[in-house]
Amino acid sequence: MPIDFEAICDALALRFEPATIGTPTGAPAMREVWPEPPKAAPVVPAVLLEVQEGSLTANPGQWKHEFHIDVIFLLSKRPADPVRVETHRRKWLPYLLRATVGQMKLGLGGATGYTVDKALPTGWEFVEFDVAGVTFDAIRVPYTVWVTETVTLTA
């Protein structure tokens, strides 16, 4: 069975759901999570996933994939109070970086034909991000998801 990339993105998004990620003291609670970029972002704070690119190392019987997916945390619409935005970005950043620590395999360790080996953040940056022409104060956290796929090659 081939890799279910949609299930992987959905599982990564679940790590940012309000009940899973929690809320930093004194910061606004997460309100919405979208595994795909939405047509609009009516509520914030919210998270959306933006797939970037990936790589593949093909070996006989086993393929190693790396999927690069950006987690975009939308904090507030611009222009906002810069001091408040900076304070909330600093409060939220550790939560975004630790989202997969308790479940690096994203709950997909036993999928048929492939395993999610781990999903970890590889960096972060404070950015402005547009959704449907609206600019938000945001944090971009690139995640790499390592996947091993069992394959049978025939000549």
C-alpha cells in the first residue's frame, strides 16, 4: 500500500489541536487548525500546514522519504500591537517546537506498508503570512517528517 500523505498531514495537524498542544500562560488559546491552507482565516490563533518539498532515497525493498512541511502559526491580523504580538510569539514558540515530542510517530507507526519514523521541527522564524489577501503576524516552523516505505521492485 502506498504512503498516505494526506493522513500524515492530518496527523501532524492534530499535534496542534487545542486539547493536544495546550495554551501558554497569558496567551490566547489556539482556536483552529487546518491541515491544508484555508480559503480564509476567520479566527486566530490558528495553525495551517504548508507542504514545501521532499526527498527520497530508494534502496531495494525500502524507500526513505523526507517530507518538509511548514507549520504556520497565525497569531493576529496586521497591523497589531507590536509589543503584544512579540510577547505572544515568545510564549507560543516553545509550544510549537515541542508539539511532536510526545508523539514523534504522529500515531501512524503501524500503517500498512510504511512507518512514520519521526516528525521534528528544524527551525523557526517570526514572519508575516498572507491568507486570502489578509496579512497575519505569524511564526513559521519547518517540520521534517521521516517515513520508511516497504517496496517490492520488479524488473
